[in-house]
Amino acid sequence: MTGRPTGAGWTFLTNHARVLVQIARDPGIRVRDIATRCLLTERAVQRIIVDLETAGYLSRERQGRANHYRVITVKQLRHPADAGPTLAELLAALLR
């Protein structure tokens, strides 16, 4: 078994959500470790991080040879059907 989803081909969380959860758990996490935990390629994780930064959900600061991330928890969710909750509220539910 590969650990990848089977069946209908859909999951409840997007790859963006999975990456964000890993960063929220460990702001100093390496891209390689995110990729391993999310079953993604490092390049896919890098693209997702850029997407999250561009949308204002994440900031990145270089500390020596490593990146340190900060999740912008006051941001509202993007989709109109999800209007209201903040990123902090979503992460609180996912990080339990």
C-alpha cells in the first residue's frame, strides 16, 4: 500500500490545507519533511508555499540556512461559502 487515497479519488482536505497544517505544527519544518508527511513532491510543496504566501496566508523568513514560516491566522477563508471563520478557527479544529 502506498498510503495514497483510493476509491472515488477525492479527499476532504486539499494539499494546500495539508501543507498549512504541517507548517502550523512546526514553523521551522523543512520542505522535504512536509513533502514526506503530505505524500507530495518537494516541488509541489514549494509551489503550494508560494501560493499560500501570495494569498497572504503565510510568510517566510530566512534564518541561516533554514526557512521559518509564520501562519497569518487572522486571514479569512477564501471561498465565499466558507465566509466567516478565520484561518485560526480552521487550524484549531485540524490541529486537535
